[in-house]
Amino acid sequence: MTPDKHSRNFWIGNGILAVAMLTLFFMGPLSDALGIWAAVLWMVLAAVGMTLVMSDKRDEPPPPG
């Protein structure tokens, strides 16, 4: 049984989503420093991360087993 390989975009997307999660943990101090731009930064990070993760999506799901 071979492990399922993911593309580089998948892992970069997961890294960006991790950074987006960290921005949520520190949203208070970030919003004090950046104002509304802290929320805009989080939205952009989440959108880019999801786009990269979903770009690895294959046409058919892997066979069960």
C-alpha cells in the first residue's frame, strides 16, 4: 500500500492556513495594531490557503481499501 502523495501546493496551502489560524489566536493585538486590516489579512490568508489546498483536488476519489 503506497501513501497518497500530495502536491507542493497542498502543503503550502496547509502552511498558509496554519498562519491564518494563528492570526485568529492573536486577532486582538493584531486588530489594535492594524485595525480592520487584521480581518482583511485573515480573509486573504484563508482564501489563498483554501485555493491552494483545493487545487490539489483530483477528479475521482481514491478507491476504498
